[in-house]
Amino acid sequence: MFSMDLLLGAVVLGVLLGCFYAAVSVGLSVSFGLLDVPHVAHPAFLVLASYGVYQLNESYDIDPLLAGLAITPLFFLFGLLAYRVYYETFERRGSDAGVRGIAFFFGIAFIIEVLIILQFGVDQRSVSATYIGKSWRFGEFRIPIRQLVAFAVALALTVLLAVYLSKTFMGRAIRAVAQDEEALRLMGANPVRIKQFAFGIATAVLGIAGALLIIVAPVEPTLDRAYIGRTFCVVVMAGLGSISGTLIAAIILGVAESIVLTMFGASWAPAISFAMLLGVLAVRPQGLLGR
Amino acid sequence: MNKHRHSIAFWAGVAIFLVAVLSMTQIVRNEYPFFAGYVILQFIALAVAWSILGGYAGYVNFGTNAFFGVGVYTAVGLFKATGAPLVVQIAAAAVIGMLLGFAVGLLTLRMRGIFFSIATIALAIIIETFVMNWRFVGGAAGIQLQRPPVMAPFDSYVKMLFFVQALLAVTAVAIARYIQNSRIGRGLQALRDDELAAECTGVPTLKLKLVACMISGALISAAGAPAAMYLQYADPSSAFNLSYSVSALAMALIGGTAHWIGPVLGAILLGSTQQLLAVTISSEVNVLVLGIMLVLFVVGAPKGIIGLLRPRYRLRAGGKP
Amino acid sequence: MKRRTFLGGAMAVAVVGQGSRALAQQPPIKIGMSMPQTGGLAGGGKASLLGIEIWRDDINAKGGLLGRKVELVVYDDKSSASETPAIYAKLVDVDKVDLLFAPYATVPTAPIMPFVKQRGLLLMGNFSFQVNSKVGHDMWFNNAPWGPADSWAASFLDLAQKAGGKNMALLTADQEFAQNLALTARDVAKQRNIPVVFDQSYPPNTVEFASIIRALKAAKPDIVYVASYPPDSAGILRAVNEIGIGDDVKIFGGGMVGLQFAAVMSNLGSLLNGVVNYNTWLPEPSMYFDGTKEFFEKYTKRAIEAKVDPLGYYLAPFGYAMGQMIEAAVGATKSLDQKGIAKYLRENEHKTIVGPIAFSADGERKETATLQAQFRGVKDKDIEQFRSSGKQVILFPDKLKTGNLIVPFEAARK
């Protein structure tokens, strides 16, 4: 059943899907990629943000994207706090942060899951907005508008973050702290403050990403487990801490997934994506655009 | 000399434990303790096996569920194809788990620890997808199995599985203990503390990691193999459940990873708490308790239970991120 | 086998006890079960449990079973197969419950089937699908209306063929229930020489269905049979709405799990229109039996408090019906003897709030009562609309029918 038309459509939809993957992973690219925090609760934070967006949309009829924007300051503060706790318990005491950090964040993720269940119940939730459920026609070809929205927002988010990290003073400081903490300390800056701020940014971004998550598909309390693999896969494949790499890796995964879903046996899609990750790791361990 | 005495004490303890388990299967008539005990013993085996690579070498395996599921489905496939007995199922699962450990290790153990962790997540998803598409073992629809008749001296299959799982747990502990006290263990510990330095001083780091990964993989798969007969049912989403990965990691860390007794204590504590909660509170609060326990232990007892019990381990247990 | 003795003992006590002793001094009758209260099946599990609890309260208000209070012993199985063996061992060997109910759904039920067979225990099934076909336990009775394995696909394809459908596309979730449905659909299609022009399983946690719906559309089917799971059903319908499915399609749906739940229905709103999907109970005139109305009055009140599905059509009344069947069987046999209860259940037809129920030898319904209904005139964002009749018109089975299929799918969506 091969047809050029189908393949082309699959690529277009794959790019859109990939940009969405980039949006949900880009925070992790900062927190895990740059700051070396084994943040397995990242997807749990993401789902929490989706529920925040849902609550605002449901009770005040606020557009999900605006709602996402509205919760970013809260998530920024939440990120500052989370990093503080992590720093005080692990980094300051020195060794062994890796393994125990993972366990710590798993614990946090479980707690978040249960809190969501207690507050919202176990049923899946979704939001309503004018652009959900409609499509943009291009001759015979139709693209869901929610995907276009996700694409545009994700792209803007990633580019903004990349520019922020490379052009602003604070952004450069974050990059510097990732590369050589000691040197920064010698220059009189406080690396912990910078890292805390960076973690805040990484968490704030989740407000928007969470909005996209619930725009693209309904959410349920344990959805985070499905995104642990996906987000870490994107970030590692990208090369740790590379924002542009995150976008590229996410698009590659999105396109691969979409092509497999359309053209080949759909049930093989997850194996293909993750086999690509293993392939990249084997050939180029530092990732596509690794430092 | 001291070491020798320890050894005698250990093997005596093992013998007493196994005799106790065996006589329990002969005396106790109520079957519930065997069902619950099987699960706890399974977690002991998993946590100890995980900790050979994750604890001694500091390489975090996220893919415990991959190895566990491979064990389950090796048993299912073999049983369906040939009707092989339980012992053969377990042995085959161990061999396949070892090969898998070898392959994964070769591919990713050259990299920093965290890449290995991510690779094991990917591995779990890839293998689960394969099993879902493998119609012979039921695919995504799952498969129901009929247990063969039970063998003497046991009067019920669950009691036999309980004893078998006790053997597997003891095997895992004995191997972990051997490694800990051998050159392998010291090498692993050296590479955990500082891999580069270890390599410079002539420790064959890659070879050691590979060996640890293979042994750990073999033990996890072996511990998973009897699950097919325990449940008399297998489906990919249960066999490759992420909770095996999280539990193994959590139990090892809560117990402490510097000594083989740590994962054992962690598994007993967490495993029995979970079993208890399952039949008491029995709601989402169950998950909450696991989360809070994890956070509390990781924050409050960095070296786990053994760190609380015997402060001298605090000196020995170092690690790298 | 010999472990059955304690039940015999319990039975003896019951038989002696029900004669003359004072009611208050008798121990309660314990009914044990596990129920998914966390994990993927929790939404259904909690609603089902509420139905059973309402039955318990009703029967206790009437003076209990055999003059003894009924007590439920319920544990959470986390929607997982690995939890239930230990839970049921505890229920039987430690809690010494008198009767067993199965957990909601197939996966948690499958591992306990050999156990109850070996112990010779009665198990009341709760919406699992063909879980007894390989085990062959003669004391298993499923409360679900599924009936014979192939009747599900057969009824959908009957409707499709009458509407002029000639070839079929099959879109299924790569998960247990959906795969089993797909198996029977392929068989029935083969028997009837309906070519399957598209046959794909999508993996769990698929985020976006636009690409797979495009591929399906390209195959130009006129029957689209979908067997999907809750999170995906919404994604599939959204993608169908956005991408379009083509004017050829006569009938769309069949086995979409999730479209029975209030949260999903109210969220999808008008996207549901035209979809023909299976259901178990609907507020149509043909579906009201003795006690149905009263049940839903109680359910609606308690659902808010319990944070479960506010409509509760899919599972809750069947949980209640399960209790009613036990009530009838224990009442008629005047004992808790499991063999006797099983015999009674097998040989009689039972009046319940979901209609009369009769079992065939494998413990499934003799005849299927699985509804196929078409969504009509559904508006966005309104849960209450689903309480009135006419929103889901029953097309099958004939004796419960409340309307005719509108074809093609595109016309029915308006």
C-alpha cells in the first residue's frame, strides 16, 4: 500500500508530533542535561501542570495555553523549591547523588500521582478550546489544528530557551555552571543560586508543556510513567544539554513514529523509536549534538 | 580466620533458612503465607541481583522489568513449546538473561552510568514490544497456562514455588556475597568510587562491569521465570511492569547497597509493607506510602538501613553520580 | 481439594444457624473480592464496587442473607495480574470469606481462575472476557452481557452488512481485551467472506492517531471496526473528526472501551455522533426492569461523594445484579453451599435490574445482551444530556431495539 502521498503526510504529521515531544522534553534537557539532576519526576511535574491547566480551563473557561502561561510563575517557584530540597539533601552532602537522586525523584513522582488521584479521581481529563477538534485543509490533506498549535508553541518555546541560554547573561551563566562549576565559583558567582534559577526555568517551562500535553491528548494521573522513557530518550539522543539537539532528536523520533504508524505495522512503533536511541548511543555516545 | 568463621556462620544460616522454609511447606496448611512469602522472596532475589551492578558498581539498571519479563516469557515460551519442567525453565531464563546482560553491557557499559540507565529503559520497551507481537506466547492478549502436577514432597504447587523462590533468593545472596568479598567486588567498588583512577591502576573496568551485568541479568531473569507458573497467566504489561524496576531500586537503596544484607533487609521491609498494605489500607494511599518511604529513607538514611544499624558502613559506602 | 472443608464447615454453621437463633448473634456473611482501585482499570473498578455496595446496603436493610448481615471484604489489586493470587489466597485462607466475587476486568481475573477451579470455589465474574474458555471451571458465572465469544463481532457485522458494508478495516489496541475482540472479528469476517482491507494494532500510549487514521482512510473501507482503550478512544475520535474517514464508511465503532464513561463522553461531546459502539446498559425505555430506576437514584447520589463515574451505566448495575443473583441463589437453596448455589445459577433464569440473566455451560450468558447503540444529537460539554433517552439509540439486540441505524457514518455525524 505504498504511496508517496501517505509518506509525505506521515512526515508532516511526524514533524508536528516531534515538536510536541521537544516541548515536553526541553525542560529535562536543562534539568538533567545541563544540571545533571536525575529528574525522573519530570514527567510527573508535567502531568501535574496538565491538571493545573485542566482546573483553570474547567472552572474559569480560560484558554488552555493562557492557563499554561498563568501557572508558569507558580511552577518556577515550585522548581526553585524542589532544587533547594534536592541540593540540601544530595549535592551539598557530596557523593552518591546519582542513584539516590533517582530514588528520591521516583518517590516524589509517586506522591504527585497519588495527590492528583485524591484531588481529581482516576478518570481521564481533557480541555476544550476552539482549536481542538478542527483541522486545516490543504486540498485533500488535513492537519489537526491542535497539532499546529502544539507545533508553533513548541517551536517558539524551544527557540526562546535556546536564545535565552546562549545570549543572555543568566543563560550563559547557566551554561558555564554546567561546564565548570569551580571556575564560576572562583569568579565570585554563586553556582548554587544559578543552578537553582536554571531548575526554576526548567520547571516553569513545564507549565506551557503541560498545556500542550492536555491539548494534544487527554491525561490521566499515571500518564507520567509513559513519558519517562520518551523524554529521557529525546534528551539523551540529543546530546545532554543541547537545546537545538533536543528539537532535532524529538523531530526524528516523531517522524519515525509517524512513518511506522502509517506505513508499517503500527504495533512496532515503540520498538523502532527506542532502537534508534540505542543505535545513536552505540555509534555516538555523546548524542547527536553532544558537548 | 575471621573471614572463615563468617563463612561458616553464613552457610549455617542458609542451611537453617532453607530447612525452615522446607518444613514450613510441610507443616503449614493455610496457603496464604506462601502466596505472600513468594512475592517477598521474589523481591529479595530481585533487589540483591539488582544491587550487584547497581550497588557495587554504581551502574543503575532501570530495566529490571526487561530482565524480569524476559525470564517470564522464556519460561512461557519453553513451557508452551516443550512442556519443560520448572527447573529447565529457570535455567533457560538465567542463560537468556545472562546473554541479554552481555549484549546490553557491551553496547552501553563503555559510557557514563546514566547512559547505561537510559539504555536499559529503551531495552525494556523494545523487548516488551517484541513480546506483544509474538503470537506464539499470546502476544498482547496474554496467555493462560495450566500447571503440571506438583512434585513430591510438596502437596501444592504454590508451596513448591515458594521453596524454589527461596532457593533462588539464597543463590542470589550467596553470589552477591561471594562477589562482595572477592576481587571482582573490590574492583567494582574501586570503579564506583573513581572509574578513571581504577582504570589507571590496572583494574579491568569494562570486563568487571560486563561480568556484573551478566550475573545480575541472569539472576533477575531466573527470579522472574517462576512467575509464569505462579500466576498461571502472563501478559506483557504485567510482566514488564515498571514497578519491578522501581521496587528493586527502592528496596536496594532503602536497605543500603554497601553490603549484601542491605537489599535483603530492604526487600523484606518494603515487600512485607506492601503485602500488608495491599490487604489493609488497600487504596491509592498504598502508592503514597511507597513514595513517602522512598523520600524519607533517601533523605534521612543515606546509607540505608545498614547505615543506621552499623555506622561503620558509612565509611565504606561511597559512590559516584 | 480437601481445603474445601472449611467452607463445608461454614455451610454447616449456616444451615444450622438459619433456623431459629437470634439474628444479631450470627456472624455476617462475608463476600470477598479484589477490585482495581488504582492503575488503569481504577475508574471502572470503583464504579463497579459502588454498585456492589449499594446491593449490600439494600440487602442488609431487608434483613440480610439467610438472616445474616452481608459484609464485603475488598482489597485493591492495582489493576495488575500479579497482585490477585495472593489477595484471593488471603480471602479464602485467612479471611475465610463465604463467597467470592471476581475483580473487574480480565487481566486481574485470569490468574485466579485456576485457583478457584482447584479449590472448587464459586466465582462470580465481573466483566472479564472469555477468561473461562481454557480453564473450564463449572462454578464460574460472568455478570457481563457478552454471551458467546463471537456474538460481539457478529452483531456489529450484521448491522454493517445490512447497511451495505462489503469490506472491513480493523483498528485495535495492542492490549489484552482489544486483541481478543479482534481475533473474533477476523474469524467472523472470514466466515462471511468480508475482506479485511486494513488490520493494524496500535501500541499502548500512542499519543497521536492522525497518521494511523490517514492510513486507514487510504484503505477505503466501508466497515470500520475499532477495539480501543479509554485514553485512545478519545484520541481516535478526535483524529477521525479532524482527518476525516471518507464517505464510503457505513458504520464506525464496535468495541471502543471508554465511550461508556461520563468523563469521556462529556468531553468528546458532538464528536460521538454517528459512532456505533457497544454498551451494557443505557437509559432507553427498553432497558428498565424491576428496581433499575431505584438503583440509579441511589447511585447518582452516592457517586458524587465517592468521586466515581456520575452516570455509572457501564459497570455499576451489573455489580448490583451480581449481588441479586447471589441473593436469589442463596435464598432458593437456603444455604451457602457453593455447589448448590452454582447448580441453581446454572439451571435458572435470574431476574435482575439489568434484565433476565441465564447462563450457558461455560458460565457466560446464554445469549448475548451486549448492546450496539448509535450516538445521536449529542451536544458538547453536557453530562446531564446522557441521562435522557435518544442520545444512544439501541440497534441490537432486536428485543431491546429502540431505533434504526443511520448510514453512512458521515451522514449520521450531523
